[in-house]
Amino acid sequence: MTARSSVPPPAPGSPPLVLYADASWVSPYVFSCFVALHEKGLPFEARTIDLDEGRHLEPPYRDRSLTAKVPALEHGDFWLTESSAIVEYLEDSFPLPIRVLPEAPRERARARQVMSWLRTDLLPLRRERPTRSMFFERATEPLSEEATKAAEKLVRVAEALIPLERTSLFPTFTVADADLAFCLHRLILNGHDVPTRVAAFAAAQWRRPSVRAFVERQRPA
Ligand SMILES: N[C@@H](CCC(=O)N[C@@H](CS)C(=O)NCC(=O)O)C(=O)O
């Protein structure tokens, strides 16, 4: 476990927040939590866990995190894993000054749907265009037939969800926007064309300072 960033002062009245991330900073799940913390302007300490060396499987991390996965959030004596749960916890605990999930029930449900879907579907695409290929060497093999189908599904769903006149899914930013843009960048950064409107959405999300802070993080060689 390595402390990676200087620790800003904790929010008044709140115990410090610690985000545990993979040492390579390529986890899409860490990305969601990192963006939520940044968007909310919450000071947090980032600590990295070397998954390649199996540090997440060793106590005390294994026991405190329960699931032995990253990301984990530590907030005082409370530990939480599962990125969607972490985003929801941050939203409920720190609703101000900025929300990262919609408030209206249908929009909130849609955002949850998108986040859950991106975490559970499109496996061939996720396998053949891993997040490592976004931040380290690009993928060289063409997409298989099943990954092509997954890519087509991703683009179809994105086109259906992104309103014609907007570059966000809802009137204001949500973590679902960042998650969808992140997944689209598996294709975009590896040189695959996506329709103009989808590309405009992905580019707009990729410009957000919270997203830039993750993308531009220093990574081990
Ligand atoms: N559903 C979890 C997935 C977390 C996950 O799979 N994290 C990976 C890194 S991207 C991990 O910890 N892998 C180590 C392992 O499974 O042993 C979430 O949304 O947080």
C-alpha cells in the first residue's frame, strides 16, 4: 500500500476520505469514484494497491475491504467497496455543493441502469480493448466478431441515450456520463470510428477537469 498524493485537509466535521486505487490507475471502477470525489470537490487521499503483486488479497486490506477489490473508500471507521455503492454513498453523504447523480427518480434510475449495464455487459469488447490499451500500449489485433457486436451495441445504446441537442445524458453532469464516455474511449483511443454525435459526447466528457485529472495521472512505466 503506497500513499500517492499529498493529503489535503479533510472536509470540516468529516473524517478524512481515502480512495484505494490500482497502482496502474486503469480501473474503470476507480475512475468512477475518483471522478465523483473530484466533482464534489471533496479532499481525499489516494492510496494505491499493487494488484499484480496480490496486495489486495493480504490483510488488512482484504479484511477491511471485504471483497478484496479496488476501489475501496475509507471514511473514518467505515469501509466500502463496489464503485456504484461508493458513488451512491458519496452522493448521499455529500449531496452539496454538486450532485453527481440525478435527483428525479426516473433519471436516477436511468443513470443506475447505465452504470450497472456498463459494469456487467460488453465483456468481449472489454477484454479486447482493455483499459490498459487506453493508457499504455494501444491494442493491435482487430476486434473479433463478438467484440464487434459488443461495440455496435455500445454505440447503439449511446446513440439512443444521448439527446440530440446535448453532450450529456441528463441536463447536468452525472457519473453515468463519465462511465459511458470512459467505455466509448476503449474504442476511440484505439482508433475505431464512432458516429459524430457519440464522438462529440465522449469528447465533451473527456474534457471535464475531473476526468482530465484521472486521465493525466502519472502512471508507472
Ligand atoms: N464491481 C466492482 C468491480 C471491482 C473490480 O473488479 N476491480 C478490479 C480492478 S479493475 C480488482 O480489484 N481486481 C482484483 C481481483 O479481482 O482480484 C466495482 O464496481 O467496484
